[in-house]
Amino acid sequence: MQARLEKAWRSKPTWGMTVEEEDLGTAFTSFVRSMEEGAGVAESVVAGMTRKLRLEVVRELKQRSLWTGPPSFVGVYGTSEWQATLPTGSGSLAPPLDELVHSVFTFVFCDRLPRLLFHVDEGREIDGLVISYLRGFISRLQRRHDPLGYRAYQVLRSAVRQAVDAEELYVRSGSPKVTNSTVLAITLKPDGEESAPQDLLAAHARAWNSELLPELVTAGEAGTELVVADLRQRLFGLESDGVRAFRFGDLLAPMKQDLRARWSALLEPSPDASAVEVNEQGVRRIYETVQPSLWVHEIDGFQKLVDCVSGLVQRRPAAVRTQRYLGQLWRFLRRFAVDPNLETLPSHRQLSVLLRVPRERLPGLYDTLGEMLRSCEERLAPSRDEEEPTTSAGGRRG
């Protein structure tokens, strides 16, 4: 069955970059049903499936404001824009979108084929289920490759939804689940209030980031609740600046862009950083071990390693202040490790300012985390060695 799926994929028609907004109905259901029947899959069925899959991927990228960002935010490297071309194994050129769509195809139709066949056998249409798998997969890729953007989305959306539940904000149009296209109003007035200008919302987003860092990025679960509560109050205060309504995406986009820029600036190598600081015992080991991988099995291994160390950090008996310092440093290293745009660790002085941890405490904290990491590596080594790479997750290994 795996071979037939790959053959069907390779037989797909060549597509251009133009994305036609069309409804292809039950194209996914028809494709899986054809695979089940055992005969060759008709070219028209494959064409319908690939076209609809591509349209749904683009729709999800646009919904997440990823279509205008670099493909690296979902693990496709080698170009800074979706309209560029990438070299393929055969020496030809293809849009980076092809690479992502192929990864989605593998994740949905290869890895989850038994579940899809079960539903088809029961006489159900599976197009909605396929779209659900697709959205979850792209969400996972974004969380992995654009942790700062995903973090901004999480906290701002949580603040907005809490404000809506408390009737501090009202959904004027768009999804009540709060998506980029959702328009929110601060007062219950008749329709007609225009959405706030984007430059005004961008100014607020930049000011909020300035005041909320570093907790906006490094806070744990309890700290995140405080950040969300703070943002909720700031949303309610928009009215004092003349904002009556705004589009969620118009506030989120500049918040993400500014957050990435500020975070990168904070982590620029310090000219006074010594070689000892840059190569601090334990840090380089942590960074190299949890460097981002573009293979599913290694993403899973990374998460197991993170969960293991996080558990040790939480359970380690220590003074409250030491526990807080250790947690702050570990959460920072986790985010540093998965950001492909950051290559050099900041100096002790920079980290001390950024994380609000006394500079003299950092060497001991690094050593403690290094010991925890080695312990977790030894614990997880057997299961990780047995795994074999089978599925690409939005990028090429390299």
C-alpha cells in the first residue's frame, strides 16, 4: 500500500504557482476509496486530490499569516519566499510549496492511512478528517520552527478569548474561535465601527512587547497566565486611544514580527563575551543535542528529551529562588535551540539582563542542566537508537 501511495503521488500532474479557489468536494474520500479498491488510481482522482490538498495547505498558511512569511517558519529551507524555486533530487526546480504539500501528503495519506480506510469502510466521507490532520500537522511545524510567532499567537489569542468570555470584547464578524480574520469590538454598539488602522495597532504591539519581555517568551505555565492577564487589560485599554474595533490578525502580525526582531537583537553576540562563556560547560552540549531536526522521529525524540529534563527541573529539591532561576534558564535554552535564526549563545551578561538571573549563578545552573541532560540521554538512548527515519516533516535533512 505504501508503494502504491508513493506511485500515485509521483504520477500527480505538474502544477503551477497559481492557486485557484475552487471546491473539489470529496476529492480526498475518492482518492482513499480508490486506494482501497486495489486497482490503479485514475489520473483524474489523483489530480483532484493533489489540487485540493494544495489549496487546503495554502488556505491554512494564509489563515496563520504564514503565506507572506518565509517558508522556514514551517521547516522548508533554502529560500525566503514561497514564490521562489528549490532544486530537486532530479536537478529540476520546484516551488517550496511542493515540498510542504508532499510532507503533508505523507503525514496524512501514508502515516494515517489505516484510520482513513476504516472511516471509508464505514461509508463515511473523510475530507473533513483529512483537513483536520493537515491543520494539526502545519500547527506542529509552526510550533517547531517558528516558536516565537507561535508563542505570540498563543498568548494573544488566549487574552482575546478570555476578554470575549468576560464580555470585555465582542466578536463583530468572523469566527468566534478567534482567527486572523475575526473582527473584535470593544463596545456593544451597532455595526459600523471601522477597524483600527494597522499602524496604530502595530505601535501598541511594539510597546506591549517591550514591556512584557522576557516573560512573554520565557514564562512557564503560571507565568504565562500572568502575561495573558496583562494582555487582557491592555486590550481593554485600547479604547482610550480611540480604538473601537480591530481585526485580530492586524494586531497579531506586527506583534509576531516585532517579537522576533527584539528577541534576535537581545541574543546578538556580545563583543565582551569570553570564549569560556560562549562554550560554557553543558550549554554547547544542550544546544547540539536539541538542535532542530526535520525528521518526525527526531522531533519526537527531541520532545521526549525536553519533557524528561523539564520533569527533573520541576522535581529537583532546591530553594525557591534557585528553582526559578533554573526554570528560566531551561525555558530559554529550549526556545533558543529550536530557533533556526539564532546560532550563537548570548554572553553571561546578556543572559543575566534578559532572564533577570544573577550573573554569578549562571555557571552552576549550566552545570546542573548539563547533568540533567546527560541523565535523560542515558535514559532515552535505547528507544531512540531503535527508531528509524521514515517520514519528512516539512524540510530536508541536512
